[in-house]
Amino acid sequence: MYSEERERRRALRDAVDDLVGAWPGVSRKTMFGCPSYVADGVLFAVVSEQGLSLTRLSTDERARLERSLSVEPFEAGGRLVQRWATVRVSPDDLDPVADALRRSYEAAVV
């Protein structure tokens, strides 16, 4: 089971790489032991065993995402980061979260 989870996480990371790779100023680094995406030095997304976490959504944008997907806070070391919107999303279909990912990115580069 561990290797299945690791492979799912790798596939999600690759899918996010493909989506955001051409966006200006984006780079990937490791934060919280997870692949994390920054734009101009500002964190906007994290891929973890929990799913895809969007770190820069406004309250309204998070509410919009919650209308279509189940959204949870990010958990790091037993602590919840309530402001971050974490969704389980298929690596094969990022469409349900693509707009929110873009808005998180745009908030990072403002």
C-alpha cells in the first residue's frame, strides 16, 4: 500500500508540474518533506499524501472550491493549517481544481 500511495503522490506531482511548469516565475522545491510550488519565492501549492494544498486562496475562492470539491485543511506535524485548502484530486484529471490552482498562483505573484 505504501508504494501505491507514493506512486499516486508522484503522479499528482508530475501532473501539477505539467500544468504549472510554463507559468512565469514558478519553481518546485521541497517543503514539509513534500513537493511544493513557489512563484517569485511565494508558496502557492503543496503536493502531499493528503492531496493538493492551495496556500493562497482568498476566503471567497476557497468557498467557491468547496462548492464542487471536498476541502480540508493541510496537516503538518499534527497541526492544522486551516487557511490552506487541501483537496484530493486525480492526477489524471486536474480540471476540477485547475482554476483554483491558477488563482493561488496569481495571488502569489501579486
